Amino acid sequence: MSISIGRRILLGFFAVTAVLVALGIYAIGQVGAVRETTDRIVARDLMMMRQLDELGNETRDLGVQRRNAVIQALTKALGHSTRETDFLAPWRRTAQNADKLFADLLREADGFRSVAISAERASTYERLHASLNQALDIYRPYRAASEAQMVMAAAGDIKGIEDRNDEIGRQYSATTGAVERARAALDESVAVGQRAAADIYDRSWQSILFTLIAAVLLAFLVTFLVTRAVVRPLNVVMSFVAKVGDGDLTGRLNPAGQDEIARLGRTLDGMVESLSDLARTNRAATTDLNAAAAEIRASAQQQAASVEEQFAAVQETAATVDEITHSGAQISKRASEVIATAQATAKTSRQGLRAVSDTAQAMDAIREQAEAVAGNIVSVSEKTQAIGEIIESVNDISERTHLLALNAAIEAAAAGESGRSFAVVASEMKLLADQAKAATGQVRAILGEIQRGINTSVMLTEEAVKRSAVGKTRSDTTQRTIEEITARFEENVQTFQQIVASTNQQQLGIEQVMGALQNIRQASQQTAAGTRQVETASANMTELAQALMALAERYRT
């Protein structure tokens, strides 16, 4: 199963966040436990402590009220005057309060024992409950004996008071002692609760520390996985792009997986494959262009040689006609020689006609080859434009990577210290996007140079085609002129055969020959000029083909 890079990073940070959230929830739970334990100590134990203190005060008040009643009774028995005070009713209210406190304390100790937070805490409440029961067992005889003595004091039974006073005093001491022991048991319960709270705090601290260590280890693991899944593949892609920028198109990434870097690698492989095809096509087209230019140049040179021969023949014919003009008196005598010369001239004209026909065919071949070269160059231009579209796609990918790096950097900054490693990854991604964008710029510049060279080739080829068409037109004109000259030479031969009988027509024939020769000379000069232009164009095409060949050789396929 292939997971995208963004999802891998989100999954890693989600794991870290989940651990931190779990740590926070656990810490909150432990703090709640400590708080609950503290609340129990404060709310329950302090409440019972106040009740025990109040119980101790009530038991001591019982003793004080009892002693006051005894003193009043003894004072009256001795005959001293005293203010009459009713001690029995307040004593009974105090005794009822003490009874209620005993009952409340026993009920609370029993209830707290069942909901204690630990076995040790339950044991302390058990001991407190036992101490309260013992104190209640001691208090009940003391309360009964004290109430009886209070009744005796109210009745003035001095003997009964004195008989019971020592025993009641011992019971009072035992009762207050039992209450103090219950207070000591409660103090022990408070100390146990404090120790339980301290234990919970220690366990919470240790658990939080362990969870923090686990979170740090998980963060290191996420960083390692991100480095292995993102940084290393990016370094490989950067090295591959640098080689492509240097002109090495032989390597391939062949990435595995379906993440962003794998898709980028496959896109780069496709781009390099297209560049290789373009380089090979461009090299083959340049080779064809070079060969075609060489053929055009050879044909132009051959045509120039033919035109020179034709021009020499025209010059020779002109000289012959000039001699005929200056030797009109010898026409009859040299009629046979003129006829022979005219026949030779007609033969030469037919040869010139064949040469011009060959020249026209060569011009057609040149035009067809130039059009083929133009077609190849247009095909190369279209492939160059396709590469430009691929480069635009790569540039768009680099810009999206740059935007992703910017978003990642923003998220890392928002994450604070925990996002510092992610900020490093975002910075590396931004650097890769900038380098990929620069590489696409370099490739775009190279493609621009190739496009300009191709456009120049297209213009030169179109010019060559136009000039070939012009040369063809002129060759056709020359051919028609030579055909006319041939026909006229044949007519001249017939005329020269009739010279002896028709000398008066000689001058007219010579003038017609001179006019035709002038036309031939002009046509020959125009053909020579056109041939030189074709030769110059073929030389330019050869130079352009060599420049394109040098540019294509830059890429190693």
C-alpha cells in the first residue's frame, strides 16, 4: 500500500499529537486523582477532626458541669449561701450533643471505610471505628453515672455524691482518653491519606516522564521516516535533474510507489525520454538537412558549369554570326561552310536545350528536397513546442511544491518547537522546488535557442524554395528560348541552303540570328546569377545544418 508524502507526514505528526493528547489526558486524570484524594483528606478527615474536637469539648463540658453541680451541692450542705443554678438541664443537652457526635462519627467512619481509596486507608478507618466504639463503651457508663450524680446533687444527697465521685472521675478520665485515642487514629488516617496522595503524585510524575520520553522517541522515528521517505528521494531527483541540465539524457530514475516524489520521478523520466527522442529526431533531421544542402550545392555547381558551357557556346555563335556579317561578300562561296556551321549551332542548341531541361529537373529536385527539409524542421518545431508544454508542467509542479513547502513552513511555525524538524523538511522542499524551477528555466532557454535556430532554418529553407522556383521559371524561359533558337537555327539551315538562290534574304536572317543570340546571352547571364544564388543558399543551409548538428550533439542519448 502506497501512502502519499503529505499523508505520511500528517500520520507521523498525528501519532505524536495523539501521544501528547494521551499524556495530557493521563496527567489530567492523575491531577484529578490527587485533587480527589486531597479533597477527601480535607473534606472528610477535617470534618471528622472537627467533630472529634467537638466531642472532646463536649465530654470535658460534661465533666465541668458535673463538678460545678457537685460543688454547688457541697457548698449548700456546708451552709454557705449560693446562687441557685439548674445544672441538670444544660448537662443533659450537652450529653445529647455528645451522643449525637458519637453516632455521627461511627456512621461516617463506617461509610468512609467502604469507599476508601486504598486498603491501608480502609484499615485506618477500621481502627478509627474500633476506637470510637471503645470510647462509646467507656462513655455510656460514665454518662449514666454522671447523670445519676447530677440528680443526687440536685436532691442534695451528699453521701451518694461522695460515694460515686471517685469512680466517676476515673470514668471521666477514661472517656477523655478514649476520645484522644480516636483523635490519634484519625491523625493516622490523615497521614495515610497524605502518603497516598504523594504516591499518586510520584506515579503520575513517572508516567508523564515515561510518556514524554516515548513522545520524543516517536518524534525521532517520524523524523527518520520523513527523511528516508522524502529527503533522500529528493536528493536523488536533484542529482538526476543536475545531470539532465548538463546534457546527460542517458539516465532514468525508475521510481517505485505512488507518492508525489514517485510521480515526479516518472514525469521527469517521461520528459527526459521526450528530450531524447527530440534530440535524436533533431540530429537525424539535421543530418538529412546537411545532406540535402550538399546535394543542392552540388546541383548548383553542376548547373553553373552547364551555364558556363552554354554561355561559351553563345559567345562562339555570336562570333560566328559576326564573321558572317563582315563576310557577306563571301556568303555564296562559303554557303556550304555556313550551312555546316549552322547545323553545328543547331546541334549545340539542342545540347543546351537538354542541359536546361536537366537544370529544370535539378531545380524541381532542389525545391522538393527544400520542402522536405522544411517539413522536417516544422516537425522538430512541433516537438520542441511539446517539450515546452512538458517544461511548463514541470514548472507548475515545482511551483506547487514551492506552495506546499510554504504551507508546511507555516504549519511548522504554528506548531512551535514540535514543528522545528518539519520546518527543516519544508525548507528542503522549497529548495528542491527552486532548483527544479531553475532547471526548467535552463531547459526552456535551450529550447528557445533550438526554436530560434529552427525558425531561421525554416526561413532559409522557404527562401531557398522561392529561389528554386524563380530559377525554375528562368530555366523554363531559357528552355523556351533555346527551343526557339533551335527552331530558328533549323530555319537558318534551310535558309542557308537557299542562299545561293536567295542572297537578298541573307542579311535579314543574320539580323534575326544576332537578336536571338542577344536573348540567349541575357538568358544565360540570368541563369548564371540564379545558379550563384542557389549555391549561396545551399552554403547557408550547410552552415545552419552544422550549427544544428553541434547543438544536437550537446545531448547524450
